[in-house]
Amino acid sequence: MRPDSNDVPLPRHLAIIMDGNGRWAQRRRRPRVIGHRAG
């Protein structure tokens, strides 16, 4: 049975950690911004 959308509480906050691309760039001896741009 699918729960009614009113019965499912929504999160009060959301965290986004954007670090993987920066580490990718650092491992290649590039500036972190290059990794972020590469996405």
C-alpha cells in the first residue's frame, strides 16, 4: 500500500556536500575550481 503524501513527513533541512570534484582536481595537481567546473 502506498502511504498518503500527508502521512509522510518532509525533511526540515537539506545538506549538499560538494567535495568530490575538488579532490579529483587536487589529485591531478589542478586548482579545485577546475574540478568544480568539470562537474
